[in-house]
Amino acid sequence: MTRAPAATLALLSMLATGLVAAADIPADPRTYRALLRQLQPGDSLLLAPGDYADGLPVHRLIGTAAAPIRIRAANPSARPRFVSRSDRNTVSIVDAMYVAISDLDLDGDNLYVDAVKAEGHSRFAHHITLENLRITGHGPHQQNVGISTKCPASGWIVRGNEIIGGGTGMYFGNSDGNAPFVGGLIEDNLVVDTIGYNLQIKHQNPRPADVGLPTGDSVTIIRHNVFSKARNGSTGELARPNVLVGHAPPSGPGVSDRVLVHGNLFHQNPTEALFQGEGHLALYSNVFLNRDGSAIHIQPHHATPGEVAVFGNTILAAGNGIRIVGGEPEQPRRIWNNVVFAEITIQGGEASGNVTGRWADAASALRQADGAVETLDLRLRRTTAGASAGAMSFPDADRDFCGARRTDTTPGAFAQGSPAPRLAIRRKGAGCGAPGR
């Protein structure tokens, strides 16, 4: 008989006997390590302002869905600063579940460590929330990561964080495909000027069965983020897209898992495409701007594209606009109601209702297609009818980049009559350039 892991037994025991009373626990740089080990479901560790030099080990902390463990600034306006050490990752997660970490500054001091890492020797890291973190100074090498998982991880919420100039912004999963990242929500983050990826979700091999991963179909959502590689990126063999999404498991649980990418601003990459993906994907209501290269490449990486839907995006690119290659012919790959101005507009897939042209044509078709990103207005000048989408099951597919409801088939990321977008390289929020939450 296989023995259950100790952390799971502890969780079951707490659920069976009832939760202890939750507490707000003040802490400071002298006391927080001892208090951290004592946290119970529902507790909040409230960190005073100051410099914390001994890391944040989130090891074997088990909250519940109804009573997560919270670790946060006592006052979000006076944020604690965790300063990295060369002998440990700053926030280290091991065998943890239902833990929320928020309102902290993580200063890497350009050491060869990660800011937040679910460690490779951990059996699991499920239902972790990372919110309103500021991650800087983690860029001495492309292998240094702002937020990373190297163990089986599900139910993560990564929201409202800023990662500035890291080696790699976010890296979920392991390079061998054996650390699945399942059912995540990645929203309203700002990731800029990384050496490698702003974000990568690795491909997945068949999943282990004994670490608490979902067995049904799951969806990972990437929405309302700003991804920019205008500066600092690698060249040559080390060049990377802004975002790369790998495939779902080829068999067993998760074989039909999807990744939905909507409402994001993808900005600049002089050496690679803004987005590269395979597996089951939907990209909609995004804005892609790349004056130096391509926008969307859906193509084989470790496997092949699966079911693909690309609709309602606005794309300006010096190279390819939308390119889909590879995969099985019976898998539907639809491309509809996009606005694409690029050197090569659309390759592959079944295209309908798109507005296309060369980059030079954008000036006459869009209200303001030239200038700094903050000055652009990428709404169509004239009302144009696109193709009927038919029945769709994608969340917020009836919302444009600004969050306005779509009432017709106008192509592009902006609904007819939507407010003027305020594009900027800052946190987007769910609206049209409004400040992040």
C-alpha cells in the first residue's frame, strides 16, 4: 500500500477535526522566521516594513480553500523588502497548499537566485496565490527567474505582479516536461525587458497520479498582462519569444487541457515572435505590436498544434502576422475577425472575416498607427463587418481588449464604439489601459 505524504495526512486531519481559530500575527525581520513555521489555516502573517535578509521559506504550510494561509505586508503602502542571498531562492515553496503571498518587494541584488520558486524536490505546490509582488534585480543570467515552478503545481493565481529586467520573467514547469503546471490564472502582470522569456509554460508529459493534480480537463488563462521585450533580450541561439506555451499531456489526464490567451498587450521583440505556442490554444482580443519582427507563431516545438482559435486580435508586425504550421489535419484551426498589418499577414488555418494589409496600410485603416505606444489608437477608422463566430465556449469572448461588450462582428481587438485605448507599458488592469488593480 502506498503511504500518503505527511502534508496530505496533516491536511486531512485538520479537515476532520475542524480548523483552529484564525489569527492576524504581526512580524518583523527579527521574528518572522519563527512565526512562519507556526502558521495554521486562516492565519495571516503581517510583515512590518523593513529589510528581510533570510528569505521566505514556505515549507509544508497547508491552508485550505476556505481558510488559506496569508503572508503579506502589514501596510501595503510600506512594503517589506526581501533582499536575496546567494545560498537560497528568496521565496522557496516546498509541499505547500492554499498559501497567498502579497504586497512584497523582492530585490535580487543581481545574485544567481530566483525570486519565487516551487523547488524541484517538492512533491507538490498547489493553490498558491502571488499578488502585487515587485520583482527586480533578478537578471544576471537568463536562467534566473522571477516566478518559477519545478514541481507538480495546480491552481496557481499569479496576479498584479511587476517583474522588471529579470533573466526570465515566469517559467512554469520543467524543461523535461515532468513538472506539470495545471489550471493556472496569470493576469494583470507587467513583465518587461527580460533576457529570455517574459513567460513560458512548459510542455507536459503524462502526469503523475499521486500528487493531487486534477484528473479532469483544466484550463490555464493568461489575460490582461503586458509583455514587452523592447530591451535587454538575448540574441542568436538564446533568443526567446515574449511568451511560449507548450502542449498538454499526449495521453491520460489533461490530454484535452487548453490555454486561453486574451486581453493582453504583447510589445516588441527584435529577435523572435511575440507569441509561440502548440497544443490546444485560443488567442483573442489581444494587441500585438512588433516593429522588428513577427507576432504569432503556432508551430511544433516539443509536439504539434492541436485545436486552435485565433480571433478578434489587432496585430502590427514587421514579419509574420499569424502563422500556423504543423499538426494533424483533422484538428480545427480557425482564424477569424482579426486586424493584421504585417509583411506576411496570415499563413495556415481556415481564415475568414479578417482585415489585412502591409504595415504601411495601417495608417489609412486605423485611427493612429504610428508613434510611441502611448499615442496609438488602433481602432478601425470605418465600420467593417467580419465573419460570424458561431457557438463559442471561451470565457470573455464577447469582450474586447478594453472590456467593452462586442455587439457585432467588427474585426480586431476593439469593439465598435469602444473608448479610445490608452496603451502603455505598465500594468493594464481589466479595462482599456486603466491602472491595474
